[in-house]
Amino acid sequence: MTIFYIANIRLPTEKAHGLQIMKMCEQFAKRADTELVVPRRFNPIKIDPFEYYGVNRSFEITRLPVLDLVKFGRFGFWLESLIFSKIAAVYLFLKKADVIYGRDEIPLYFLSFFKKNVFWEAHQGRVNFAVKRLLKKAAGVITISEGLKSYYKSKRDGILVSPDAVDFNQFNITLSKEECRQKLSKYLPTDVDKKVVLYVGHLYEWKGIDTLLETSHAMKNHAIFVFLGGTEKDSAIFKSGIGGLKYVQWVPPQLHQEIPLWLKAADILVLPNSAKYEISRLFTSPLKLFEYMASGTPIIASDLPSIREVVSENDVLFFKPDNFQDLVEKTKYALANSKEMQNRAESAKQKVQNHTWASRAEKILFFIAQKRTEEKKSDFWPAILAGLGIAVLALPILKNLSLLDFIFSGGRKSAYFLIALWLVFVPAGSVFGIYLARLWARKKPAILQIARYGLIGWLNTFVYTGIFNWLSWLTGVASGLKADLLVFAAFSVTVTNSFFWNKYWVFESGGGSAKLEYAKFFGVTSFTALLNIFIFHLVVNTIGAPAGLDEKIWANVAILIQIPVSFLGNFVGYRIFVFKKKSVNID
């Protein structure tokens, strides 16, 4: 199975959605061919995404060209999103995609018009033209919270709820608090008697940062409050607000691999989400909550429906949202009752082991397997395009064989009529031939693939011979070493054309590494091509044209002899060696 994950994001990004997307692609890739498709945008982060997130290099990342207009605000973002969406739609048009998955509704909106197995993972509660279509047309909808499911349930049945997750082993580190403090001594006190209250994440208002900051002022003699993360703009505002306060510290975003050290080094982890915003109150599934839980460090969290979907009083200490006095009291209580808080932390640690990226991917893939339909790819347009290519590329061959001159000798009107008829008849014949193969394939499925391969074989033959004859007509060369060079030039164009047609239509190998497949494809094709060049040279230059036969006609006879060699050799090589499909495993 081939999965295309479409994400209109800057990659890598300091925001949590980048981590979530990369982790899900890593897990999808263990079970199916996976390709992440993102826009090529300006990025101040120059680190390789796989290194930045600590993710295995097990899937392909494709970057599509866009106009990077996000810096111009909401209008710029919408315009960039539309451009990326249309380019992504073009990119995926001829690809065999068993599943198209994503969080962004605009790209999926365009893809839903010509792709069936579109799956949307909703992270926010909103309804626009794209969401309306996806709720109606998507093969499946996944939400990260019950709150989001309730928001959409009147418009869509069968929604899967799948909260966010964590790499448990990454956060379940064996280092002690003292050892973590030593490693982070640049920012944190090494004396473990000095209490550290830590928040990790962005500094958005709906995250409840103001409530936690007010709490720090009231507890300046009890603990150091550390805020880790934030965008460049938000961080600048936050730093100017805290000035030189000794009990409040801001730490710039860290590599994700370093976050487990910070969580283990703290005494209390705080999740202060505000109840004033619907996204915080009902829709969110905070990544940091799952990471907090995996660390084994005590947690204080806002008492919100979205948070209670994941944890209870047995796992965390709740406080009243947006109430800094209550947060002060709960923080003091937590620091004074370390044994009780550690018991809650251990309960949270046990619970979060059910929320790993691996289990989330398996749950979603099982849902996809139930919802998706086998996409019956239309053969009409590929057959039309291939037939038209054959008809057009035959013209320089007919010219070189003097047949066009013969046709025009009967008058221009009749000649143009015959050419027009030719340009219609060949594509129509191609469609009819593939249609007959489809009927026959009901009894013998391999027939359709062979018919497709045969049609593309003829197209490649006409690409090859058409370019050769065109170059021969331009240069006047039809024999000798220069003719061998013309054959090589024709082969170079033909092999690239052949690769794309065979990959995406004949063998329907939409996933996998395109570079590796092309290298294998080039190797197989080169082997048969060298054999063909040898045959061409033998027939044209060694044997030579029979007396009275034009050299150009004899050169085309040599090319015709190569056809069965190419057909059989390449078909076997492509099917067995180049285009392999990975089957999905959801057990």
C-alpha cells in the first residue's frame, strides 16, 4: 500500500505539528510505502528534518515549489495554501495513491475531486468550503479528541477519535534528576533542593501562559519558573515582559531529543491551558501532555474536558483554568506532597504506554483498511495520451521514409484530412485496445498490465524512432558512428519517458524511492539498450543495406528487429527487479 501524507508546513518547524507529522510518517513507513509531500519554503532552521526530529530515514520527503507568501499574513497564507494545493494536485494526478492523508483541508479539498481514498485528520473545529466537502466526500475522518468528534458528528458519521501520542522509550530515560540538572547547568540550578516548575511549548494566549506567569510572581520565593519554547516573535514579547526577574526564566526552543532531559530535571510540569478558547477547552490533544506523562515527573494541569479525555485525578493534579490563585495553591500543595504527586506521576506513566505513535498508526491504518476502496484507476486518459503520442511521433518517421511526400502528392486537402484521421484513429484505437484488455482481464488479471505495457512499449518505440528520424532528418545522418550517437540521444529521452509511464500506470508503483527505482530502471533498460545498439550496429554497419534499398529504410528495419528484445527483456526486469510493492501490515 502506498500512503501520501500531504502537509502544507515549513519543515522542519519548531511547532508541534511538525513533530506529529514526522512521527506518524515514520510509523506509517514501517507498514506501507510512505511519502511526505510539503512545500519548498524559506526556513531559518537549516537542520535536516530527520535529524531535527530524531526520526528514522524510512520515508521520502518531496518538496514542491511554491510562492512563499506566508510572511504577508492571513491573506498570504491562504494564497500560498491555494498554490501548494494545486501543485500537489498536479503532482498526484498520475500517481497511484492507495491512501492520501493529511491535516490541511485545502490540499485535500482539491485532491478529493479525482482521488477516492482521501483521509482527513482534523485538529481544529471550523467549517469552511473545504471542510464541508471533506466531511461529505472523504473516505474517512479522524479527530484528535472527542470534543472535535462532537463538533462534526452532526455532519459526518463514523468519525475515528485518535488522540496524539508519544515515543515512550525516548522519554522514559534512566538518568536521575541530579544528572539531568548537571547536563542542563547552563539554564537550571544543579542544586536539586531548588525547585523548578517547567512549562514546555508555545507562548500563545490560549495556552494559559499569563496564568502561569502570574503564579510565578506569587511564588517567587518558592521555585524557579522555566518557560521553554515559543516563536521568535512571541519569545521577544515574553522576554521583554519578564525583564531581569530571577525567578522566571525563558529558554529558547531545544532539539526534540533534548526535551526528555528537561522534563526529568523539573520538580513540577505544568499544562496551564485556558478555558476561554474553544480549541483549548474542547478540541486540543496536547503533545506535551503525553510527553509529560512519559517522563514520570508530577503534573499540574488545567481542569478542562480536552485534558480529562486523557488523564484523571489519579494521574495529575487539576487546577481551575485561568485562576492563578488556585494554581498557586495547587503548586504549593504539589511541592509539599512529593510522595502523593509521584504516585500520580507513576499512574500517568503507566497510562501513557497505551498512547504510543506505533499504536496510533496501527489504529488509524486499521480504520483506513475498513474505509478505503480499491481505486479503479481510469485508463481512458493515459490511453488517449499514449495513442496521441504515437500518432504525432509517427509523422517524422513517415517524413523520413518519404511517405508524407507521397501523401501530399495527392493534394494538401486530402493529405491534411488523412493526417487528422490518423491523429484521431490511433488514440481511439489505443482506448479500444485497453478496453478489450480490461474485459479479458476479468478472467486473466495479468492481461491488463501486459496490454498497458504493450501500449507504452509502442509509445516508447515511436519516441525512440521518432526522435531518431527527426534528428536524422535535421542532420542528414543515417549510418556510421554519428548514427550510433543519434540512437543514444533517442534512448536517453525514451528511458525517462518510459520510467514515468511504467512506474505510475503500467506497474502502479506510486511509492518507494523514485531515485532508487530510476537507477534500477536505468540499469535494466541500459542492458537491453546496449544489446539493441549492438544489433543496430550489426545490421546497419556490419551487414549493411541490401543493394537498391535506401539506408534510412534499412535503419528502421534494424530498429524493428530490436522491438521483441526490448519488450520481453524490459517487462521481466521491470516487474521483478524495479517496481516492487510493499504490502500493508496492520497486525
